[in-house]
Amino acid sequence: MEYHQINDTDRENLRKFISEPERFVTEPTKHWDHDQFRTVTAMPELVIQPVTNQEVENVVKYASDHHIPLVPRGNSTGLMGANLSVDGGISLDMVKMNRILEYDPDGLTMTVQAGIRLKDIEEYLADKPFTYMPAPAMHWATIGGNVDTNAGGLKAIKYGVTREHIRELKVVLTNGKLYKFGSKAVKSSSGYSLKDLIIGSEGTLGVVTEVTLRLYPKPRKSINAIIPFPTLNDAIRSVPAILASGVVPTTVEFMGRKVINLWEKYADDEFPIKNGDGFIIMGLDSFTEEEWQAELKQALEAVKEFKAEDAVILSADSEEAKKIWKCREELLLAIQKSTPKMDEIDVCVPINHIPEVLDRIEELENELNIRIPNFGHAGDGNLHIYLCSDGMSDEEYAKTSDKVISELYKTAKSLDGNMSGEHGIGYARAGYYEDFYGHDYTELLRQVKKLFDPNEVVNPGKIFKM
Amino acid sequence: MEYHQINDTDRENLRKFISEPERFVTEPTKHWDHDQFRTVTAMPELVIQPVTNQEVENVVKYASDHHIPLVPRGNSTGLMGANLSVDGGISLDMVKMNRILEYDPDGLTMTVQAGIRLKDIEEYLADKPFTYMPAPAMHWATIGGNVDTNAGGLKAIKYGVTREHIRELKVVLTNGKLYKFGSKAVKSSSGYSLKDLIIGSEGTLGVVTEVTLRLYPKPRKSINAIIPFPTLNDAIRSVPAILASGVVPTTVEFMGRKVINLWEKYADDEFPIKNGDGFIIMGLDSFTEEEWQAELKQALEAVKEFKAEDAVILSADSEEAKKIWKCREELLLAIQKSTPKMDEIDVCVPINHIPEVLDRIEELENELNIRIPNFGHAGDGNLHIYLCSDGMSDEEYAKTSDKVISELYKTAKSLDGNMSGEHGIGYARAGYYEDFYGHDYTELLRQVKKLFDPNEVVNPGKIFKM
């Protein structure tokens, strides 16, 4: 689509909406041209950093009326280029809209501006009896970005993802009006849930400016245990048995010896557990010590038939525990360090079908001669799969990754999975969307997009091709 | 809107889609003209009982192409007339589409046709290690109806409502095509969640034909306790303190001495607890005995400052426990029995604002000289408020109820609540919708409706006025 290029008149008009000149950046630097992964780069023509709903309303309306692309942007921790101004236009950088508006423990909600970081929310709640439960690993991501990607995190199995913990949103639509979607109340059977349509829409339907979070009582006890298995396949296949035994862990992560080896090289350190080729890290929350102990005992009983070896409890402040967590947290860095270029696939499949995805990955590694290390969330079926360029030329890498991406999407689709569990489709994967979800379904999304954004100005070119 | 009236040619054409003549009812009886509450009655011109997706596809497409209203209908346990053919046309009675299609414990899902009753799902799962967690009181409601109203139930506080337990839907849209919304996978960040748009849409966007439920490990221990307080206000105000103490009950119900008196009269029996004017019934789930005992102890500690009296544990098979449950379950019948006519309001507000709604109810009782007994879910802020006609003339009752409904909606709105927590808007309340949610918001819903149903044939006239 052809867009209007920002000119002096536009700059003059738009500047009037913003009270402080330092929040109106006419010559954007490289800070604004990439996200965490740098697989897509694009420079906006103008950066605006609003601090009030009114400023957002004015800017969005102007952009829509004048056919200028406008891309909302959080703290840029995305991986799929969702926050990049690929068609030029305005980068609406929300990071200064970062205030806590209300803490309401009796109503079990907390209301914040969209540009606040998870980290700041966590710090604010540190001494309170409540927590914001979703636990995405990127603590410096903004809550607005979390809403836009329906961020997942480690605790989906017990507590759900971002969607389940958002009570209300304030959203500016392209007509320049501020809407309230949802409410502070827990239940609703009062018409279409537009709040849920916005969650996960990657900023393509409007700009989220305020978020009311659900507060959850802080668990008294939280522990983690790592369980070694002879193979990764054994480790992963044990998870449905844990759940069938009546235990609901907060989290079940998996990792194999292969990625651990990468970490050992990266960290120049040794992983403390020598036995086993596959591991699950299982988390348990409870009110009493007795509860998690009984659950852990039951879970360990349930995984016996998968040849589980002795578990190590990670709640203690032992050197061993610290090192295992360090390894888990540095896996991505370790993989990244092992290759000049990297791309990621984060399909989500039903948990009993993870082994099929891992089998297909191994086949593709052999067929296409590419290294594809991975780890992920065994408890919710969400895999993080990394395509390493290693010695390939750029052209060769591009061709091979495209092949791997297409093939693994085919696998995920055949298992009734999703293209992305938590990282979104963004710009990098929009070209694959219609193949995965089909023409009829994608056409419906296009119509929804047009309904909310008839001039196609908010975050154009993301999720699917128009 | 003017619709096409079904004629002999239509009947002939539609009959061809349905393989068995007994599922094609050309002369509908009174069975199909009302719902549970009978505040709205309307007779369809034709009743069709499909058993396959293909039959639904054909009938929906025909209805849309020929501008014939089509109203999906479950087991008719609704209260707001959502399933009534108020514009004539076809009643699409889903009760024979009631098969279990797949039980997949390893993938933690179960797939059923939309017309199956909750009761049948519960029976099927009785000897399995998993459960379908939402717990609406109407066990003979269909799961399709539950999806369409986003049914709530008693366990929202810990486990969420229907929305959180639906993985995937098959939905026939008015173009006659079958769509898959959602997937069996736990997480998704893959475009707009149309599944969530359908949930709670009261059959106005399309016809849900298949539902994939999330299976949840069955809790090992479940107990309930009833706690008496000097006043209902004390009882309700204690709930945020329970949560702040770190206890997450599955459910917290409230009831006052006033409705209990009605029950005593209705049942010709005595409520076993003589002390206290307000009560909460609290449920706890856990893996071990120690866990719920510690949680209960903590909760009782937390409610002390609200003058709580001695709690009675209801898990035991004592006569006392049975009678208290019987009372709780018969409250609605007891209220219904006390008055010739009755209507209901089920607003949902943040839990700390329940007392304001109860105060307003008392004011209205005095101002307008009407009896408004009530009880509800203290844990999620959802109230069930009954308007009793008693000695009023029909005209007087209609006028007075309209006034009470309008006033309590005003109250709920001012507290950032919702019009309905779980019973929906249906036909009976569609006239109040725009006042509550405003013109701009309602206009958005109208556009979504037109996108999915351009000819306005599926369940027209429900939720809001076009």
C-alpha cells in the first residue's frame, strides 16, 4: 500500500499535540530501527513518545486521517519485527507512558499505563500480598507489548497466560476515540469480548494505552525440581502422566543434553547433573510445605515408568541449584553465541505431540544440514526452536531457514497446533500466515482489521498480508 | 427488520438437508416457545434438529440466503430469552447433536458436539482422572449454550469461567462454511482470537457445532465451610481479606437471613444455623488434607475482624451439612415460590463493591415498594437479584421492574461492573444495552455483527438493538 510521507506541515501539526519537544523526535536514531532479534530493521520517519491518552488520541487520528502508518512500540523485546515501522511513518514509542494509575487490592486489580515494564510492576508488588501472575521471561518488556502478543511465560499450565490476567483495557482506535474494553469485574456475559480481540492483535487494531491487571494472592511456597531422564523423549512423554496423577505444576520446562553442552561451552562451566540426556524442571506452588511435598512425591511416582532418575530440588540456595537455573536462563544466549545468525520458531502444539515436533526437527537437521537446537515449555507444548546459520552463506541460510520454517509450520498445523505460542507473527512471519490458517480464516481477520482500521494505518503489514 | 416468511418451497428445500423427518418439525409445539424464565415467549415457524456439521452448514446458508431468521437453541435453560425465535423463522434445536467425539487425556482435551449437556460430560468424566472445571449450576444446560453465554458458575475465583476452559470451537458462519477457531494447543499468539469473540456472543455471530474442552486434573480434596456473621455486610466485606491472606478459595457464595427465611417457609424446614444474619460458603480444593486445613485456618483468622462466628465444615455427610446445601440450592425456587412473577438481574461488580449494590437494592425496595431478594457469588462479584411482583398489577410490575433494572444497571456501571456476569443480555435486556455501554461501544459491536452476519439472520434482536 502507498502511504503519505510525513512532510513539514505534518510535523508542524503533530508537534502541537505533544507538550514537550524532547518527546517528538524528527530524526530517529538507530535505537528505533530494530527489535531484540534484528532479523527485520526499518527506520521510522518520526518518533513520538506520548504520556497521556489525549496525546495518543490526537496522533492516531491524525495518522489515520492523513494516511500515515503508525506503529505502537514498547520496550522492543519482540523477536518478529512487530514493532518496526516497515512502511515508514510514525513510531509511537510508549515507554514514557509508564505510570501506575491505581493499586486496588480490595478489588483485586491494578491499573497501569501501557508503557510500564513488567519489572516495574514486579518491584511495585514486591512487598504486597498480591502478584501479577503471568511470568514471561523478558522482565523489561512493557505490559502493552505483553497484551499485544498475549505473552505466555512459564506458568501457563496452572495460571494461564496474559489473556487470563487482564481485566480491562483502554484502547485508542483509528477514529481517535478512547474505548474501554472489559471491566474491573471478574465475570462478563455482556456482548462480544472486544478486550479479547485486542489481546494478541500485535497493535494492528488500535493502540492500548491503559491496562487493568488482575491481582492474584501470592503463593506462600514455591519450589522447583529438576528430573533427569535417559532421553529427552522420555522426559517429555512423562508430563501427561504427571497431570493425570492429579498434580498441577505451575511450570514444566524441558531441555536436552545437546543445548546443555552448548551452555557449558558458552559459560565455560560444568552442568552439575552428569546422568541423563533429557531433563524437566518442574515448579510447584502451594500454601503449605506438606502440599508441595506430597505433590512432588506423586509426580516422581508418576514419572518412574519413563525411567526418571533422582530429582534435585532447586528451591534451596545450593551452588548446584544456582548453576542449573543459570544454565536454563542462559540457554538462548548460549545458542546465540554458537552461531553468526539465528532465527526462531515458537510453535505450540498439544503437549502429547511435542515428541513429533522434535522428531521432525531431527529429520530436518539431517536432510538440510542445519543445526536446530531447542528447548521449551513441556507443560504447555510451546517450543523455542533456533535455526543456526553456522557456516552458511546469507543466501543459503535464508533459503534453508525458509524451508525449515515452512516444514515445521506444516508439522504444527497437522497436530492442531499454533504458529506461535507467545512470540507472535509480526512482520517476519506474516508471509506464512495464510498457508497455516487457510484463506477463509485469514479473510475473516482481514475484515476485522478493516473494521477497526479502514485506512490500514495502525501497524500495517503485520500478522498477515492484506 | 422485515424477514422472509417460511413457505412451502422453503420447507421443501430445507427438508432435503435433513436425513430423518422426525428432526424437521413443521408444526412446533409449546416446547419451543419459551426458556427457563418464560419472561419472553415466541413460537418459531419451523424447528430443525441437526445431527451433523453439514446439516447445520446447509440450513444456515439457506436461512442467510433467503433472509430467514435462525435461532440456535440448546436445552433452554436461559433466563433472558436469547434462544427464542422472536422474529419467527427457524429454531435450530441442537440437542440431538450431542455426541462425545474425542477424549484425549494426553493432550488434555475432550471434544464434544455443542448439544451435549454438562450433565453428560460430568457423567462421562466421573471415573476419569480429569474434569471439566467450570461449574454452572444448570447441569442440564448444553455446552453450546454455555459457550454462547460464557457461563460462569461457582469456581470463577480460582479456575475462571467457561472462556478459560475452551480450547477450540467449530462454528458455522452465515456463508455456510465451517470454521475452526482456536486450537488444541494451550498457548497462542497467532492473530485475532475469534474463538474469544464467539464465546459470550449468544449465538448472534454463527452457530457453534463442536467444542474442544480443556481437561483439568481432578482435585484430590474438596471441602466447603459455612461461616456466619452478624450482618450480610460483614460477611461480604470479609472476602477481600481472605484473598489478601494468601488463600485462594474455589468459590465464595453469600446469602442473608432474609432469603433463608424464604427457604424455611418454602421447604417447611429449619436452617440449622441460628446465629448470624449473613453467611459465606467457602470452598477449598487441594491435593492434601493439610493444605485445605491450613488454608481454612488462615481464612478463619482473616475473617475474625469482621466478627465471624464459628464456621461449620460442610464436607462431612452430616444432616446439618446436607440441609445447608439443600437450602443454598433451593434458594431460587424458594424465591420463585414466594411471588406470582419474577425477573432477575445478574450484574457483576468488583468484589469490594458488592455492598454498594446491596445498599442500592435496599433503597429501591423502600422507594418503590418492591421486594428484591438476592444472593450470589461474593468471590467474583456476581449477584443474582430477584424482582418479585407480589401483589402488583402486571402494568405496575412492568413499570417498577423497569425502574429497578435501570437503576441497578446505573449502579453497576458506576462501579465499573458488567450488566451480566453469566446469564447474558438476550432479548429481555437488549433494550438497556446501549445505555449501559454507550453509543460508540455498541456501534462497534453492531459492526462486528454485520461483518459476521450481513443479512442479520442469526439470532437477530439479541444483546443490543441494531
